[in-house]
Amino acid sequence: MVLLAMVPVLAAGCAIKKTSRVEPGSIPPALESTADRLIEQYNQQARAVRSLNAAVELNPVAGSAYTGVIEDYKDIRGFILAQRPSHIRMIGQAPVVKKNIFDMVSDGQTFRIFIPPKNKFVVGPADLERPARKPIENLRPQHILDAIFWKELPAGRMVLFEEFDAQPQRFYILTLVRESEGPEIARKIWFNRADLGIARMQVYASKGRLISDVRLADWQLAGDVKYPRHIWVVRPHDDYQLELRITKLTLNEDIAADRFRLEQPPGTELVRVGEPGGEDRP
């Protein structure tokens, strides 16, 4: 009787069992490395790029399930100029008509944004953190600069080293720790163990606050330097994401200083943000 009673249970167990076959070679072997080798590799990559001149396709997505407002902007073409240590200019154009919908610059201290459809010229501190009513207006040139130029890992600082599996992918993670009132995560750098390439970089503010999450893919040579052609920028507290595809790229050429100059066009409305007496939003 006991054996008979077990038959349905065994049969049920067989019914829910599922076997998945993985084709040989479909998952690349995980390469081995050490923390020191990955730190040196990352720092070499960070030092390798001094300037960038790129034609890009932009897909900004503003809003989230938390705000209840999601706006999807498609098919924006644009250009990015960037020069270390802190200069960047980014222009976005509407599809087909190729008219500028924004032109923004930053020198690391101040950002300036010209928005032709609104006839507005916005000025504020580069590190401004003041949410606009529309999340897409939180897009700042400094956010893009931080995603395309990477800071070296400083010598002597604590860096943790770990493995992370997210089948079929496997990663190494370097975690930079800073000391404030106690140890805190400052940055995480992810390496895909299929090729040991940099796959993701996360930046944290105090109290574990994730302020930037950048994913990198499609690494190709530009001259003698490898650089990603597909970049996702997620800014959780600014409530927007930006997908950036590079279609044309030149690295490490001199860029004239006047190409980073953006003056207020006559007849436009000046909006100052992040200053006493300024507005909260563009």
C-alpha cells in the first residue's frame, strides 16, 4: 500500500522535471584573473582616452514606474565632443529635419544648455542635483562625461574583489571602498569573464545611494585604443535612462577650445538653476 501510494507522487515529480540541453561551446569558458591585473587593466583603459569626437544615436527614456510618468524619445541623432579633464559638448537633432533640439556644454564647473524648441538658455552648476518636473530635463552634460571618461582607481585605497555568476554570464567585480563615518561603497567595476572586458560601472554617493549605472558593450578598436560603441546610462535619482550608440568615433585628437563655447543666442529666455533667485526647472 505504501508503495502504491508513492506512485502518484513519483509520477507527479516526473511530470514537472524539465531537462535543458546546452549546446557545446555556446557558453564561453570563464577566464581567470586577479584583482591586481584587473585594476591595472582598468587604469590603463581610463588613461588611454584623452579626447572623444563621436557621431551618436540617442534613445533617452525619462520617467519610471515610481513616478508614473514614462516618456520615450526615439531616433535622436547627435554629436559628442569631449576633452579631459572636464570639457564636453553634446548636440541632439530631431530625425529627418536635422534641427537641433538641444545643445549642451559643461566645463566641470558650469553647464549651459540651449533648447531651441523652447527658446530657452539654461545655466547652472555642473553638479546640480535638483529634479525638474520633467525627468528628461535632468539630463546634464556632466552625466555623459562621467560615463565616457573614467576615473582611475587611486593607489592605496581599499578595493574588494569578488566573483558573480548570472548564467550564462560570469563576472569579476572590483569594489572601491571609501571611508567617511564608516566604510562605504564608492564604485563598482564589472568585468565579463568571457573576455575580461569592462561591462558595467556603478557610482555610489553616501549612504549607499546609487547615482549612476553605466553598461558598456560592443568594444571595437578606434586607432590603437578599444572603446565601447554601445553605452547605457541609468541615473536612478534623476529618473532617466539614456541609450547611446556610437556610429562614428575619433579618439585622442586635439579639439579647439572654442568648440566647447556656447553663448546665449539673442532673444532667448535665460533660466538660471541652482542659484539663489533661480528657478527650479528649465
